[in-house]
Amino acid sequence: MFQDFNFKQLDSPDFKEDSVREVLILPILQRLGYKQAQIVRSKTLQHPFLKIGSKKRAVNLVPDYLLKIEENYAWVLDAKAPNENITQGENVEQIYSYAIHPEIRTKFFALCNGREFILFRQDEEKPVLYFLLKDIENYWEQIERYLSPEAFQSGKTFEYTTYTPQKKAHFDYLARPLLEEIPVKKQGVKRHFGVHGYFTKQSWNIVQEYIRNFSQAGDVVLDPFGGSGVTAIEALMTDRKAIHIDLNPMSTFMVDALITPIKISELTNSFEKIKKDYENSKVAQFDTLTKKEQQELLKKYPYPTRITLPKGSDVKSIEQLFSDKQLAQLAYLKHLILQLKNKNIQKSLLLAFSSTVTKINLTYHNSSSRGENAGDSAAFRYYRYRIASEKVDLDLMNTFETKFKKVVNAKQEMELKINAQTIQNAQILKGTATDLSFLKKESVDYIYTDPPYGKKIPYLDLSTMWNGWLDLEVTEKDYALEAIEGGKNEKSKDEYNELMKKSIEEMYRVLKFDRWMSFVFAHKDPEFWH
């Protein structure tokens, strides 16, 4: 279904709600088996509750589709434009009001914006079914089970369970086409943009399209140079199993903390308590304290010290990257987070904390074009620890709250696909691409990876500030196995080449016969262009 439909049309401003209704929704209803007489279009309902004073105010409700079985309404469906959010917010509230209307009273209500389809039951908070329209064939059996006319026959009962799409027997891996150029949409989703910086980050939509093209639902997708986790997260978002491997503990911490399932309400309550405790503390008023009081605070809460920074840094050790005020405030904020008993909540808030460290330091370089809070750490911008010529004194709690909201937005966006029921499909591991011995031969269905590019970025060196604050250990063995030129161990090009060779051999070993690997490589050395 929709195999001849070009989903790029959804990006056109001319493809609006009416197009979603006629081009995409109507064929679904027809395939489900609904006849014209069973599809009630745009029925006007009057809001049963709204009054001003003693007078009832006429407010009309107009659902796009009411689906009838005999003389009863079985479910209600609303169409939205492709750019509208249908997973939460006012659109969900609106269709819920249709479903509970006295004239309707349906158990199920659904929304479709051309990109996604989501189905709710009145008696459940979470959706019972959610998928991208591109993947509708993977879900068709479940759609029929919920929404076909036969599903609503009198006396019929079903047991509703979490659904995992099954692999297609006819999926031909060898016949997969090579993809044409895909426009970059780096800022198009909340699960990647703005949560936490990293040195390189693949565009999520390109990675997702490659995963879709070269694998199918239920497949194992591997990224042995996992980095910021785009491959793993997009694999999970498209119903695959994901293996994320990276030598850098900062990488594995970021990805693990981001996908860890939590209750948003509990996360929010924990944040609010921390914010209150912080704002009522002496450390929040650091500038007003005497020098003696400031020094006492610096001694009370630990922060990373005596951790040597890489060569080329403007200062020698990690604590010199911060003012006394920044050290005291960050240390106290971290202390408050570590008091939390729920480890998943703790990890999620430490993710926001780590992202806050990116801005609360002396290497923070302001953005001249986007305002003082839109800059970046020198390690991300210049690939070295360079002290900014102009100090920017950002408010720590405001910055932390901004980062917290980014984490919440990301988790809310992912929770329909990455949650307590599906998290077992993810393996987030600290390790090396040169040794994948924990994986059996020919056990992986697809590899998408973006390895280090020679001496361009020494990842472990540049992650020192974050790994130090997060108490993440980097061993001498890690440095020895890092596939870069230069860096702490001053590796030669031959050493780099040998490590890359071993990594590729291991990837070849674990990849199934007749499967694909996408090796994204942008080395400037002409040697690598042959």
C-alpha cells in the first residue's frame, strides 16, 4: 500500500489536510472494508458542555470521519496536515472530545497526518497503535484486528497486547536500490537536536532512510562507532533492534540516558524539587558571598580536579576551564541530582546536567548571530579547549532548565517507540569496533557507521571535560584502541590504518551474508579516496 506514493510530497506546502484525507486516509478505510454508507464525513456535533453564565453557547464539533457498524459508531478518525503534531497536545484532546460526545461514544479514536497514524482507546492513556505511514504494511494485520468492520462484530473479544512488527518473508535484501541524494533535516526532530552536543552528528533523516532501505522491521542494526547515537535511536524508532558501541564513555552515557524509559511526571517532579533546593541555597547567591564563604562552598561539594587536558589546550587541567562560581554551582547541582534514588531519573537529569556543562564553562563562545545562549563549547566548535576572549556569565539554573526541557521533549517524542516494553531491543555498550567477539558470526542484518577521520577529531581527548564531570573512566587501553591519528598516544597513520582494518574485518565477520553496510567516510587524505 502506498508503494507508488512519493512521501516527499508531504514536504510541499500544497499538500494539506484535505490531501491527507483524500489521498491517504480514504484508501486505508476502503482497504479495511468500509463501504461508502459506513463512512460518515464531517458530521456536525454540538458541544454538550459549554455555557456562558446560564446560557448555552453553540459550539460545533466536526470530526472528519465517523465509522459506522450497523447503526452504531465504532471509531472516529481525524485528519491533520503533515506538519501537525498528532501524538500529544490539543489535536489529541480535540479528537478525544469527539469520541466521548453523547452522540458518538466510541471506544477508539485515531489521528493521521500523512506521516504518522496513531490509535487510542478511551480507557488507556498511551496509544495502542502507532506507526509511520511508510510502514503501514508491517502493521496491517494489527490495524485490521483493531479497526476492520469485523473487529466490531457483536460478542467478539480481543486480547490487546504490545505489537512487534514481523519480518516480511519476501523482503529481497540483494535487490535494494541505492538511494538518491536526501535533503538534510538535522533540526527536524527533538530527539537529536538540542539535547546534547557532540563532535559529529549524522543527519537523523538520512540515517533513517538508509536503515529503512537496507533492512526491515525486526532486523539487528549495528553501529560500532556509535558516537551521538543517531543510528541506534533511528533503528529503534523504525522497529529494529539496535547495537550501539563506542570507546568513549561520554557517547554511551548520552545514548543510554536518552533512551532510558521514565515517567515524565516523575522526572518533572524531581526537576522541580532540585530547582527549589538550588534556588534556596547559598550557592545560587555565590556572587553575594564573602571570599571565605565562596571557598567553603568550593570545599564542600566535589568537582573534577587534577585531570590533565590534551595538548593544545589553553590551560592544563579540567578545573581551570571554570570560574570558582561555575565550579561551585555545577558541583552543587550534580550533588542534588545524585541524591535521587531512581537511577533512571538520575541518569536523565545527569544528561541535562552534562549538556549544561557545555555552556557553563570558560571555553563557551557566544554566538554573535543567535544571542548569548546559542553559543557552544570550544571543544565542539574548534576541536580544542580554547578559553573565550569574552566571558559569558550564563545563569546556571536557567541553562539547566532549558536543557531539562530539551530532554523531556526528546523522551516524549521517542516514548511511543522506545519505552519499557521495547527497551530490550537496545544494546548500548562501551567497547571497540576492533573486537566484536560478543557477536556471533553473521548475526547482524545491517551496519550504518560513521568512523573517525584520521587526525581530524581526537574524541577521547576532547571529551575530557564531560567525562570528568560525569565520573566516567577512560583507560590507557581505550586510548590505545582509539582509531585516530595523533591524540594522547600520538598515533601514526599506519597505526590508524591498522585499527580501521581490524574494525572493518570485524564488521565483515558479524554481518550476515547478502546484507549491507553503509560506511560513511569523509577523510580529506587522497589516500582514502581510492
